[in-house]
Amino acid sequence: MKHIALIVSLLLAAACCPPAMWADIYSSNAWVAYVAANGSNDLLMTGGTPAGWTTSAPVTGQSSALSPALTVFGANFVLAYVANNGSDDLLVTTSPDGVSWSTSVRVTGQTSGRAPALTVFNNKLVLAYVANNSSNDLLVTTSTNGVNWTSSVPVTGQSSGRAPALTVFGNKLVLAYVANNGSNDLLVTTSTNGVNWTTSTPVTGQSSALSPALTVFNNELVLGYVANNGSHDLLVTTSTNGVNWTASTPVTGQTSALSPALSILGNPTSSAAPITTFNLIMVYVANNGSDDLLITSSADGIHWTTSTPIGGQSTRATPAVVMIESFNTQ
């Protein structure tokens, strides 16, 4: 009933408000989690839009030398990361507001020397990671509450020396990763249940020495990565099915020595209520020695804005980003 009431409220708001006022009813913010660039390895969080950002807040008492993974599950942020104590334990913490965080819990018995990937699928958290042994096998574990996790299952026959990327497209999990054979080929596999995975397919002719980023935008999968030619160019490719991919297009004039992060961000001022359009956003680390966090956006996945800094915030590891939407019906 609450959902019905919300829909009715939004429709009534749409009927009485011109499109320009829709921005007063709907808003969305990007939340970025990252590792502090001051040697402490503290995990930090900031929220905002390209127009402005909050001062970073610490994920209190929690740190990692590797990139975190971030998603939203129910009413909470969920952050997964590798412990900063040499154990390589996988840890998870949650927050209702991006400021106050729970004490971390271990993903029991599961460790990795690479950053994890995290998403939500079929009302479960899904964590993908690289096995903490010489096999580099890709493994997956799930949880219904962020505390109790299943034993890991292998993404059968598939391995990587780099952190994977994970998203949901339609009714499937999609996992993208760098081949474990020295070619640096980008590969993709899918699953309808998180247990049984398809044989990988190549993102034809596209490769990277660094982990890819993955999201969904305009009913297409979007894969972002760093060019495999020493230029550090940021590139994007798209697919309607996870098998056939477009030729890469550059995020014009923008480069990074670290993997980017991808998400979407609502753009209410460009759409009539109650439907909002979205922009694709990419968050990445500047390639000029400053380690500044930068954001760029695109309305079509091809043409990108000039990057803007996430004010005064920097990192030496790939950031994580997620969108939060809110509605004001009062």
C-alpha cells in the first residue's frame, strides 16, 4: 500500500507541477567510497553531484589498501573490502546514511588479494572475488543479510589476476574480467542463479591490463576500462546482450592510470514528471600525479562532459560509486 500511495502522490505532483518543478520533487546523488591517499588506507565516503560534494566522512575504524566495493541493499549502503592487516580477509560493513557504519563482519573463511565486486540480485547480496591462491579462480558468495555468507562457488573454469566487475542486467548476473592468460582480453560471463555460469565470451578486440567497470544505462550494458596501449585513455563499450559489443569509444581527453567506476545519476530537469532521464557517470583518479578524484557524465555514453573534481578528495585506488534516489512528496 505504501508503494501505491507513493505512486499516487507522484502522479498528483506531476499533474500540478510543470517539468521544471520536477527537480524539487525528485533528486539523486552519487555516493563515492574510496581509500584515503594519505597512507592511512582509511576508507572514506562522500556524496553529491558534479555540482558539489560533501566533505568526506570516515568509514569509522575501517581501512583497506585495495579498492572497496559499494552497493545499496534495502535501506542500507553495503561496503565490502579486503582487510588492512595482511590476512586478506573479506569484510563487510553497512550504513543507513553513509556516515555511521557498523563494525565490520567477516565473509567467513573467504579471503582475496584483489578487490571484490558487489551487487544485489534476487534479494541477495552477491560478492565476486579472485581466489587467494595461485589459481586466480573467480569465486562467488551470497548473503541475505550481509552477515551470514554462503560458501563460495567457482565461476567454473574462469580466472583472473585482476578484480572483477559485477552488475545485474535483466534477469542475469553479469561478470566482466581480464583474461588470466597474459592477453589482457576483456571477457564476460553471465548467470541466472549465481551458481551456474556461461562460458566466457570476449569483448571482441578490446583489452586492458586493469580491472574493468560495469553498469547498465539506457537498457544496455556499459563496460568502462583503461586502454591497453600505454596511453591510459578511458574507453567505453556497450552491449544489448552481453555477447556482442560495440567498438570502443573514448571518454574524450580523459585518462587514468587506475580503473574507473561507473554508475548512473538522475537528471530530472531534462524530463517531464514523473519520468526522469539519467546520465551515465564515470568516477576516476586523475592521471597527473595529484590523485584527485574526478567525475564526468554523458547523456548518451558517447559524448562526455569535461571532468570536474570531487572537491579536495583524492585516492590511489579505484573508487566505488552508487546512486541514491529520493522523492519529496510533501
